[in-house]
Amino acid sequence: MLFDTHAHYDDERFDEDRDTLLASMPENNVGLILNPGCDVESSRKAVSYANKYPFVYAAVGIHPENIEDGWEADLETIRALAQNESKVRAIGEIGLDYYWEKDERARARQQVVFARQMELARALHLPVIVHDRDAHADSMEITRRYPDVIGVYHCYAGHVEMARELLKLGYYLSFTGVITFKNAKKAKEVIREVPIERLMIETDSPYMAPEPFRGRRNSSLYVHRMAETIAEIKGISAAEVERITTENGRQLFGISG
Ligand SMILES: [Zn+2]
């Protein structure tokens, strides 16, 4: 049974068939899904799917690209959701995105909002789901400031040394369909180095469909491709990758089997 640890079912590309698609997951061997939020609205939606489907869990948070004036009030709503909703199992996704944000002041604000959500995770004893795009040094600096918080770096794009430090800090690394692309040399090198006990798989649906579905709308139905690719890289069976990555996700997000 596979665990897609990162999928955005609130995206409008699922408006036509969200319910039939989600309902079909267990019969397609996708036994668990974690839907992170990116702002208040999508966090509320994530909670609503989690409350509707027993196999769906939620994370709530403000994504670096979704920070708006008034974010302090949004953060209070996020806190209330995380405290009151039993299927919220992480704060996320949070972090830094310097690929889309070039302005220094806006980047500084991303750092503040990231740190405040790390504090929230620490206070509520929840793990975090970190988005780090082209911001490795600053992401690591903030991550190090909270040694009692653990979590996952999702769609991991850093190098091997950074991966080693994250492992020491207790983090997991998760990988998307990017690893099925021919040019994914760096990610494959990291997967080779990192023990399977610290890896997770995700689709990041509806984005980044894996090969051979590249260009299509992504969904958790394709998460088996990440298990197969990791199996090839590590020279073990896909069934083994499936079993261990599901167990890793259960551990981190506190989902008993
Ligand atoms: Zn995401």
C-alpha cells in the first residue's frame, strides 16, 4: 500500500472529478494521502477532505508564495485549525521560494513567516513540511534554529551534504516525479546516499507528473512510479520501497496502522 505524502487536491484541476478520483484511491493501492495547505483557504479544504476520507490526512500552513498583508491573522487561523482538527498532522507547506521571489524585502518576509510557523510547529509538537526552492542556505539556517522540530524537505532539490545535515537534524527527504526524468542526476545521487528509512515519496499533484505521464495532470495514482524509480536506484524491490516509505510517512505524521 502506497502513501502519497504530498498532493494538492484543492487545485481547480480536480474540480471536475475530485470525489470520484479520491474515492478510487484505496482500490488502486494508494492507501494514504497527505494534503498540505498553502494558505488559509486551501488549508481549510485540506481539512475538509481529511474529514471526509479516512485515508486522507491534512497539513495546514502558509506557503512562501502565498504570503499576503495580514498574514499574522492568517497564522492565527492556521494555529486554530492545527489545534482543533485531529486529522491535521503537520504544519505545511512552509519555507522559502527564491525562484519566484527576487525582491529582497519580500524574501525577508518569507523568512519571518517561515520562522513563525516553525515556532508554531514546536509549540504544537507537530512536524513540518518544508518547501525550499533556490533558497538552500537560508532554509537550512532557519531549520537549524529549531533543533526540536522535525519534518520533511519535500521535493528535495539540495545536494548530498545538505541531505546529510538534514538527516542529523532528524528530517526525512521526499521525492516527486522529477526523479523519473532523465536529467535528475543530483536527486538520484542523493537517493543513493540517503538510507531508505529516511525517504518518502510524493506526487505534488497536480504538478510534475512522472514519466511516462509527463505533461498530464498528476494524481496520487502515479505515486507508484516514484517507488519503482527509488527501487531501481537502490537495487531493492519496489514492494520494499513501498512498505518502508509508507511506514516512514506513518511515523512522521503519527498515523497508526
Ligand atoms: Zn506542494
